[in-house]
Amino acid sequence: MEQNKDLNQFDIPQAKRIYLNNSNSILFKKLLIFSPFLFLLLTIFALRLNRNIDRGPFGNFNFQAQIIHDHRILGHLPYNEIPKDKLVLIEPNIEVHIDMRDSLLKMREEAKKDGIYLVFLSGYRSINLQNEIFYSLKSIRNQEAAERARVSAPPGYSEHSTGFAIDFGDATQRETDFETEFENTDAFRWLMKNAAKFHFKLSFKKNNEYIDYEPWHWRYEGSIEALKVFENSNRKS
Ligand SMILES: [Zn+2]
């Protein structure tokens, strides 16, 4: 009786162990077979979660994140139109973002001291005006949108709509206004040497993949708001 009891105690745990081992190995095999599917499911889930976070209605931060995925149209990044209360008129027909005004005017004064006469050709442009420029000139020049986009931004995609972009001319060489030849003027040479001190940066350099070289077009990056606006562009260029 005593011995039987011992045997039973010995047998039962061993039987249980064998059963458990079999079950583990079946489970392992199943996992091995289904692991690629599980991996696929997890990847799809993670991607969907990521997309939902970007599209969530959480204000500016996520709006910026969304832009990062939005990419360009014909090489141009999307830009919002500046709120009207942040626009200031600095001379007839030239409006700019209030953050940029002082620095821009100071730069023109400093240039004058060096005998350089900067002309402001174009500052803020509304999306409506950009619409006219893009579509009217496109048809006049008999160009397709992609060709036109090399020299002009589609509406909603121009740095000029932010109020932080400015086109310069040289008062002594007006024939170079909006021309690549502007790069040979004293004004351009002065800008290349000094503009960074006033937080201006050349937007479309010679090696740009999509957009033609625009030596006259500069943008302001001297405030947090301006840096936020151009964050995506700086990240990719
Ligand atoms: Zn411009």
C-alpha cells in the first residue's frame, strides 16, 4: 500500500510532464508557421496607428507632422497664407510679415552704406494672386504645369504667401530684375556676403532638383515662426 502510493506519486508527475512537453512543442510549431502572418499583422497595425496619430486633430504640432508626409507638388512645398493682422506695408505694393520688417529695412540701410541699392520687387503675394500668376503666365507661355513650376510656384505652394519671402533687384541694374543675370550684380554679391547676418537665406540655389535658380528670391529665418514655416524645406534641402 505504502509502495503503491509512492509509485503513483512518481508516475503522475512524469505523465503530466510529458503531456506538457508535447503541448509546448505543438504550440511552438504553430507559432513558427504563423509567425510571418503575425509579423505582417503587427506591421499593418503599427503603420495604421502612425497614420492616425499624424491625422489626429491635435492642432499645430500634428499639422506640421502631416505636412512632412504631404510632400511636394512639382517640387514645391505647401505654405499657408499669412494671417492679415501680421502683414505690414513697408512701401507702396510691398507687404511683408511683421517679424521680418525691421531686419529687412535695416539690411537695406546697411547695404546703402556700402554703396549698394537694394530694390524690393515682390514681398507677400496672396494665394489668389499666385493663382493668376501661375495660370495666366502658364497659358501665355504655352507651358505645361511642370515646366511653369520650375520658375513659378503653384498657388498655395509659394513662399511669398507666408510673408517671409522677398525678391530683390539692384537699383543700378533694373534689367536684371527676376533674371538669372541678377547674380552678376553688386547687389547679389553683397547679399551673398551679408544677408545671413540679417537672417536671410537664398531659397532656390543652383543645384535645386525641381526649381530653377532664383538669385533674387530670399527668405527670412530670423524668428521662431519663420523657422517653423520653413522647417520642412530646411529638412529636405
Ligand atoms: Zn520670389
